Amino acid sequence: MSAGPRPEGYDLPVAQALATPVLLGGLPRDYAVLMGTIALMLGLALRLPWLGLIWWALAHGLGVWAARSDPQVFDVARRHLARPGHLDA
């Protein structure tokens, strides 16, 4: 296999919006919707609004910190949880 020049049209520009995750309040959209749903469930269904607000603030803060340190952390965690453990005793 040679490392010669690539043929015409082999390299194409890609818009950055196609490569970056969609963020909602600094979090990936899926995580933000999940944490908001859990907070609403705690606040409305259990009639504990203070617990819902505390949960939302902690989960949102932790998620923003994780997303700033590594933008793909939630995708990696989702793939990790989807695969079964191979070294079970």
C-alpha cells in the first residue's frame, strides 16, 4: 500500500456542527432531558419540590463538569453500560 497523493475529491470539508454533540445548558441533550425528568418526578409526583431542585442542581453541576472535561464522556458511558461484563467470576 503506497502513501501517494490521494485522488481528487477524497478529502471533503465537514461542518463542525456535524461533529460536535448537541448541548442543552452545557450538557448533552439526552443527559439533560433525563436529569430534568427525574427532577420533575421527584418534585411533582412525590410532592418534594426541594428534593427535585437539589437533585437537578447536583446532577446538572456534575454533568457540566464531566462534559467540560471530556465532551464524549456520556457516549462512552452509554456504550460501556450496553456491553455485558466479560470478566465475571
